[in-house]
Amino acid sequence: MFELLGISPYGLFGQLLIGLINGSFYALLSLGLAVIFGLLNIINFTHGAQYMMGAFAAWMLLNYLGIGYWWALLIAPLVVAVIGVIIERLLLARLYHLDHLYGLLLTFGVGLVITGLFRNYYGSAGLPYPTPGGLTGGSDLGFMFVPTYRVWVIGLSLVVCFGTWALVEKTKLGAYLRATTENPVLVGAFGINVPRLITLTYGFGVWLAALAGVLAAPMYSINPNMGIDLMIVVFAVVVIGGMGSILGSIVTGFGLGLIEGLTKVFYPEASSTVIFVVMAIVLLVRPAGLFGRSG
């Protein structure tokens, strides 16, 4: 059948794998944006820089301290999350009583400053990061070759994404988070420290971005601009799934990654724009997004 269509099965399944990989990063990053927007009602334009910081943190741990990938997977996202918490406490917390546009502009500016600092110190050339031991090589399935590390990235992304969904939707902490978005004054009356909850939520969203950066380090060249182009697509994913929707970010992220991969097989010229075409169609039919709430 593939021969009749003039398509190589190796090419088709290879692009689907790449689509799943891209979808993993789309889902993780858009999930972090959804978590932050859902509670703080701020579009975090610093997210791309925090993704880049996660990759650089892993590289620094390896090259300056000799700490390898597995420990970096735990340490680097936490370090970047702490930096995010400091940004939230020192800067964002001062803007919650103002129009939300101020938060957007502030995070955009902070992202530019962070990217500029890294570019000034490390330049724009990419830095390599080795594939961790135990995840090198791959498996030949007959119809395609599957690198082990890419399978690991997809698997861990699925676990983290649906674990986050379960945390928000199925636990008491998640109930507090959802209630805080609706009526923070009432939640505070029940003895919940709402400012601390907001700070931890922002830190968790940053942690997701940094985790994606660590996962990306062995696959892509680490450079200060690595989050810029990716975030343009991720913001489109968030809009399609519905602003603040956890499930929408996960499903849309992986789904659009696969659509992008299939487009590269059947109509390569449209692969760089297909996500934005989908966004335009969704906004025409359902302005709140596929999983968003109208009104």
C-alpha cells in the first residue's frame, strides 16, 4: 500500500516517531503554561527561557561538577524551579492587582533578559550533551529503527503529563488549586495559604519547562535560542487545546506532533505551518479551544 502511494514505510514511521517526540515537548511545555495560566491567569512568556535554562543546567552540572544525566534529571529542574519561584515572589507577585497585560509584558521582558545573558556568555553556537548510559542504541523493528532514548523521552513525558492531570483533577490539592482559580478569598477563609499555593504552582510550571529542557539536551544542540522558535508553536498548542486546560494541553500537544509528522510525509511544504492552520480552524469553530470553557 505504501508503495502505491509512493511512500517509504521507513519514512512514514520515522516521521511518526519524530512527531511523537515533538509532541512530547509540546505537551510538557504547554502543560506548564496551562498550569500557570489556570491559577495565575498570566501567559508566562519566560517559559521558553526556562526550558533553555533546564538544558543549560544539565550541561553545567556535567561539565562543571561532573554530575551526569540521571542526577541532572532530578537536580536541574528543581534549580530552575527555585529561580522561577524567586522571579514570582520578587516580580510577578507585585502585579496580581494590576491588569493581566502587565504580567505578560513582564514575563516577556524577563525571558529576553535571561536569553540575552546566556547568549552573551555562551554565544549562539550549540553545546553537545552525551546520551546517558543505558539509553544509547536502539531496536530494529523491521519496519523502522527506534532509538532507545527517544522511547524514554516519550514514555517519561506521558507519565509526567498524565500524572499532573491526575494531581490536578483527582486529589485534594488539585481541588484547592481549582477552587483558588474561582474564588481565592473563599479558599483563604478555609485556612489555605493562597499566596504560597500560587508560588508553588508557578514553580511547578517552571519545573515542567526545565524538565523538558533536560530531556531535550541529549537530542538537540543546547543554545540560548533553543526555546524561542519552539515556544511559538507551544503557544499555538495552548490556544488550540484551550487556555488553562490540563487535558487539552496533553492531548493537543501529542496530537499536533503526530499531525506535523504526517504532514512532513504527505505534504512537506506545509509542515511548518500546519499547526497554525489547525489553530485558525479551531478558533473559527470553537474560539475557547477544543477543551476550553466558553464564557
